[in-house]
Amino acid sequence: MAGLRLGPLLRYVDWDTGGSATIWVEADRPTTAEVRCADGAGGSARTFQIAGHHYALVPVTGLTPGTTTAYEVVLDGVQVWPQPDSGFPPSTISTPAVAGRGRPGPGPGLKVTFGSCRQAAPPAGRHGPHGADALDTLAARLAADPAAERPDLLLLLGDQVYADQLSRRTRQWLSARRDLREAPGAQVADYEEYTQLYYESWLDPEIRWLLSTVPSLQIFDDHDVCDDWNTSAAWLAQMRATPWWRERILSALMSYWVHQHLGNLSPDDLEADPLYAAVRQTPDGTEALRAFASAADADPSTVRWSYRRDFGRTRLLMVDTRAARVLAEDGRAMLDPAEQEWVRDNATEGHGGYDHLLIGSSLPWLMPPLIHDAEVWNATLCRGERGPRWARIAEDLRRRADLEHWAAFPASFEALSDLIEQVGTGPRAPATVCVLSGDVHHAYVAEPRIPTTSRVYQLTCSPVHNSIHTAVKLGFRLGWSRTGRWLGRGLSRHGRTGRPPLSWRRTGGPWFGNQLMTLALEGRTARLRLDQAHKVRWPRRGEPKLVTVLNRELTEPGPTRG
């Protein structure tokens, strides 16, 4: 009898008709996976095999718009979900009462909860625990009160797993499999080891239930592959010279495609995907997927990991800021030309037909001014503008200090800024343009000083479950300060970089801790809430709960901070 190894994960929910969804599962053997809903809707799919693992993405049809229905997962005719005596409410699929894209009416509200950087367990070593997990705490709150308001969507903005910072439990599992004294040591090396990271993360009982009942969209960041992934051409050349990197990057891309990317796609996109068809049409799809990953590594422009979703009159563009980079120092870009054109085309298509534009970028667009200036200065030196000695120093600094955000790609920063100003200006402009980001292990709100019709925001929320050194925390505070701005101008003068193409101000934060932001969109209004996970003393000592530290209307003028 087949068993459920991982999942179910509720991934795609249709906002055009409200009638379909997809459910991702992993079984322990080849089987037919079936989803049966309490209202009679459902669907089934045969598993496909990758590296000895068996997955299915089940299309669910016949759902009733504007309803919530419980569902169960059946493998070869036997119910395997919900699990007996789980203690959690039934997993459900909620569909919007949506008129659909391009149809009249404001459409329903949308609540998007987002964040990044979640370690399932504290890493081995001296750093110790990270405190309460914000996503785990959200799950516990929703499970305790099924009637509580819940997100319509979880937006997970990178570092869903940490391939290079392992928990003690995973290190022990690896040590039983291979000699950790040999490279890459206590880091994942192949596809099988990647699956262990997903088990550790997604089999957490609260997280497993949460992902089964709240739709999620995901994108990778560096730790899903390796710290500083694609920082520079020199970094990539160094990694490719190691004997273990090729298997690492192929396994990373393969496991990402299976566990995260497939669920981001609509059923129509899946049916049109030749790779998805290929892996399902053969007894074992490993070689087809491996060839795809190899081609993506050799020429990233052949693959698009970015994607678009429309939720009524809200448009989301999830942008790949890792694999799509151009790394040559004389032409560095966050996005290759085809990717940049894709972003522009999807932001401007149907301009005036949506009320809110969300740009999901794992890396923030607007950073603390000192850090922005440091990254532009560093990029200039790495290009050799001050000679080869400075270039060597700058490359070392770039890696040590993670100077690789949008500012480190000045032409790309300017292109994104220009696009946001274009989309946000004029009588057909959306009410808000929000860049949603993570990565930097703190949260803040920033607003650019540009003459747009739309309210424009950088909304950064990180980590979900991680920590930050005190020195780095002080550095971020300095980066937002007047002293930091003065130091940044000094770097600009040294690098002869000139002024940034725009200026911005911090209007919220910085906040440190494990946290989640929720963006509530209703018509042309937008409200932002920031919740932090804290262990409380009463009524149950030590039990974590979410504490709201910000609740702000975004479509009205907000406070200004230095």
C-alpha cells in the first residue's frame, strides 16, 4: 500500500474562475494520487519518478467559487490525509468569489502574507536557537481558531531550505551516509540530500498543516543553493573549479523544480510545459530533469523561473534575482535582457486593468542608503575603475559583506526604478506599486521620492526563522542614519559613482526578530501589518504567539523618518 511521504501542499488556486486548484504530494512508491473534496470536487494524477522519489501535482476541478471545502488525499484508493488523530482542523481549499481578470467590479480583497529565510531547525554549532518560528506560530494560531482570519496566499521569498547551514540532526543523517571530512563537508551534495532538507522543513506538523490549507507561491534565494550564489563571475568560476559544485547545482535546480517551481504554475502552464510532459511520460524522469538543469546552469537565459499571477485586480510578478543574472563585470545585470523585457512587458500589459502591482524580489530594491552607496562603490571598483589592486580588494569585500543586491547592479537598479515610475504615473496608474523582499534579516518600509501617481513602497520582511549578529544589526541601523548617509557619500566620491538616480526615505522600522508581513488589499486601498513571533509569559509561559508591531494604511500618507 502506498504511503504519503510529504505533503499535501496547496499550491495554485484559480482566481479567474474560482473553480480549480493544484495539490502537491510525494508518495513512497508509484501510485495514483487522488484529491476528494467534501463538496464533490476533486481530481487525480499518476505520480512521476525523480531519483527514486515519487511525486504528483493533482489538478482539482469543480470547486465552487467563494466557498471553503475540506479535502482528503487518497493513494490507490486508501485515504492517507488527514492523518488519524492529527489534532489539526481539516485541510481546506478556499476559492475566491472573483469576477475574473478584465471583468467589471473591484473584485474581492486579497491578503498576502510574506517573508523569507526560514531555517527549520537551528544550525549545528555555537549560534544556538533562533527563537520562535513566525510561520510555525502563524500555523498554531490558525489551527487553534479555524474561524480566525487567514491569508489568501503565502509568499515565500527565498531560503526555504539552507543547503549550506545544516541542523545537527541533518549533519548526523549525512554522517551516516558519507564522510563529512570530504568536500563539500557538512553541506548537501546531491538530490537525495536535498530531499532531506525538505522533509526536515515541511514535515514539521504545524508547517505541514499550514501548507496544506493556505496556498503558497515560492522563489529561491542563495541559500536554497549556496551562500552568495551567483555573486560574481569570479565567484562562479571558483565554484565551478571545485569537484563537487556541478552535482550540487544540478541537484539544487532539480529539487527546486520539483518541490517549489511546479506548484507556482497554473494548470494551463503545466500542460504546455514540455519538461513536465516528459517526466510524466517515462517510467523515470530523472535524466530528462537532469538535462534540463544542466542546460539551465550552462545558459540561464534558456530557463525562466520568474512568473506572473493575477488575483482579480492585483498583479504579482515574482522575479528571479539569482539565476537570471549577467555576471560579466563589463555588463553586470540583475536580469538578463530577455528577463528584463519579460518584467517590463508583464508590468505594462493591461496597464490600468489592475489596482495594485506587487513585484516579488527576494533581494530588496531600496536598501539602507549607506549599504546602497557601498554596493554601487564596490561594483565600480570591481569593474577596475580604480585599478586591479582595488578590484581584488573589492571582490573580496563583495563576498564577505554580501554586496550583491539591486544596487550592486547599477544599470538594473535604474531600469527597475524607471519601470516603477512609468507604471506608477498617470491616470491609469495602480493605487500602489509594492516591491516585496526578504534576505536581509530585518524588516522595514521605505518610500522613494519620485513623482508618481501610485504610492510606491519597498516592503522588506525577514527572517521567518533565523537570527542576526549584533554587529550586523548595528550596521543596518547605521545604514539608515544621517551618519550612514554621510559615509555613503564619501564612498560615492571615492568611487566617482555620482548620486543615485533617485532618493528614498525609511517610513517604518527597522524591526529585528522572526516576523511576517501581511498586505491586505481591498479595492484601491492597501493596509500593511507586521507580526513578530514572541515567547510570552502569560497565560502559557514560553508558548510563542504573534504580536502585531505595525498596522498601517498604505494608501494614505505615512510617517517620515530619517
